[in-house]
Amino acid sequence: MAEYIAEFKTVLDDLLLAHPAIRAGKMFGFPAYYSGKKLCICLYGQGVGIKLPAESAENLLKNDANVIPFQPMGRAKMREWVQINLPRAEDYRDYLPVFEESITFLLSK
């Protein structure tokens, strides 16, 4: 089973848990964040999985070298999910607009 990077959780907790619609939880036993009742962001392996509108996910995959398809536990690619892999935990702060898009997207569903 894949691990996760604890320093990433520290930064994501700081970025996300103050948001009134976000609650912490688990996904496949890994730290995760829920927007309302829906999973929107999770730590997995060397990065962070995030659910976005399909068009936004496709744009990130095409235009951001740090983004790969999200395939937890070797599963098939998930259309609205991507994984952001960054070398430094603090670099996830630059993705706050992407995290906010995920939160808003899932609250609208």
C-alpha cells in the first residue's frame, strides 16, 4: 500500500481546515478532505489527489508538469481526478485556487 508524506498533510490542514465546508476524513486509510459529504482532496503516495471538473482536470494534465492522472492502488485513470506531485510541502500553497475550485465544484453537485 502506498504511503503519504506527512509534511503535505500539515500544509493541507493549514490551507483547508479553516474552510467552513471542509471536514477531515479518510480515503483508503489515507488523510482526506471532504466538501460537504463528498471527497474532494486526499493524500496518496507522493502527492495529493484532487477532484475537479473534467475540463479543469484535462487542462492541468496538459499544462502542468506536476500533475499526473490519479490512479490509487493501481486502478484505472479517473476522469475528474488528478494527482499533484510536488517536491516541497510548502509548494502546495500555490495550488490553493485549484483546491478552492474542487471545494466549490463538489458543493455544487
